[in-house]
Amino acid sequence: MLAAISALPFIWAPRAALADSVEETATTCAGCHGENGVPIDKTIPVIWGQRREYILKQLWDFKIGHRKNETMAAIVDALTKTDMEALASYFSKKQWPALGQTPAPDDVKTKALDVISQLNCWGCHQDQFQGDYVRPRLRSQQEEYLLKTMTDFHTGERANFPAMESLMKSLSEDELKPIATYLAGLPSEMPTIGQK
Ligand code: HEC
Ligand code: HEC
């Protein structure tokens, strides 16, 4: 009963009052993705400075169920396409946070680069893993998140892009960890000259 009463002002509020500004909606996101862009948990991805078109596609994929995640599905449920566009613009303009993850040791780096060069991950994710358009930035993303999401492609749990799914299925689970460690350990700032 109490809950019903306290909910009344929201029911009565005109639609315009409910339509939050992008900044207000973004505070909800900050609860998990971090107030300063550093996520509260290592399995939650950085979205500050991520590619706009990639963010937009993911929000939409969560909404229509092409990418399955209960937490994000509940979040996007109330969002319209216009809200998503505003959020994608808002977060893509933020600066990627420095997470201070440790650079991969040489043996791990060698293992990672073996696979990366064989499958030419640069071809889509760009030469510094900075991403482009719907291809996400991977550089200095959270290590645990990277491992989780690559494993999800590998097992077919994440099935919203067939090419990534088949690439990850062509690898063994043991091959994923060094890649996650390597990508996470790349400095958040971009180098001025190409170095891999
Ligand atoms: C309760 C915690 C929580 C909240 C609040 C939340 N997210 Fe997320 N978000 C997650 C988790 C966890 C994932 C990773 C899902 C997975 O593993 O597939 C995620 C994934 C994402 C992704 C995919 C990123 C990538 O690299 O693929 C985007 C984009 C995103 N969230 C945007 C948002 C936006 C915008 C909001 C606010 C409207 C928001 N999230 C609110 C927990 C949250
Ligand atoms: C044919 C182009 C292409 C190639 C080659 C490619 N990727 Fe991707 N990758 C994508 C696209 C596009 C997405 C976003 C898929 C979606 O819409 O969810 C993606 C997503 C990812 C993600 C998820 C990032 C996130 O924030 O959730 C990871 C991790 C990843 N790729 C790693 C790799 C690695 C490692 C390789 C090399 C072994 C690779 N990719 C090769 C196109 C590619």
C-alpha cells in the first residue's frame, strides 16, 4: 500500500516531466558504468569514449534481444531509439578512463599477438584497437569483461555478430585469456606513432 501511494506522483506526472534529460538518464548508467567512467565491477565494460555507433547498436541489440543480458535488458526496456541515440552521443564524447591495468608480460603478449596477427583483428578493430563505427574499441577495456564477452562469443551465448562468433569459436578457451590480458594492458591514451 505504501509503495502504491509513493508511486502515485509518478503516475500522475505528465509525460514531459518523465522524459529525463540525457544527463539524468546517464546517472542511472553511472550506477554501474561508473561516475567517472570507471565501472564499479571488473565484468562491466567501460562505455566512456566507446564508439558511438557501437554503443547505439548494443543498446538496440539488448532491447530486441539479439544480445542477451538480463541487467542491460531491464535498463533499455524503457528507452526509446531517440534516448539511445542521445546516450550514445553523450558517452562516446567522454574521455576513456585510465584503468591502470598492467601491460601483458612478454610471453603473454607473444601468445596474444600470434593469434591476433593470424586472424587479423586489426583489420576491423583498427591498428591500435581504437575501433571504428560499429567496431568497438578494445584498447584498455576491462580485462575480465573482455574475457567474459569473448567467451560468450565462443560458447554462442553472445550471438549478435556472426563474424565475431565464428572467429571466437575457431579459438580454444586457453587462447582467449592472453588476448584479454594484452588488450586490457594497452595504455588508455593513444600512441602518436604506430606500435603494437
Ligand atoms: C545494474 C548495472 C548496469 C546499469 C545500471 C547499466 N549497465 Fe550497461 N552493462 C552492464 C553490464 C553488466 C554489461 C555487460 C553485459 C554483458 O556481459 O554482456 C553492460 C553492457 C553495456 C554496454 C555494452 C558495452 C560493450 O562494450 O559491449 C553498453 C553500451 C551499456 N551497457 C550501456 C549502458 C547505458 C547507456 C546505461 C544507462 C542507460 C547502462 N548501460 C546501465 C551493467 C549495467
Ligand atoms: C570482420 C571484422 C572483425 C574482426 C576480424 C574481428 N572483430 Fe571483434 N568485433 C567486430 C565487431 C563488428 C564487433 C561488435 C559486434 C557487435 O555488434 O556486437 C566486435 C566485437 C568484439 C569484442 C567485444 C567488445 C565489447 O566491448 O564487447 C571483442 C572483445 C572482440 N571483438 C575481439 C576481437 C579479437 C580478439 C579479434 C581477432 C581474433 C577480432 N575481434 C576480430 C568485428 C571484428
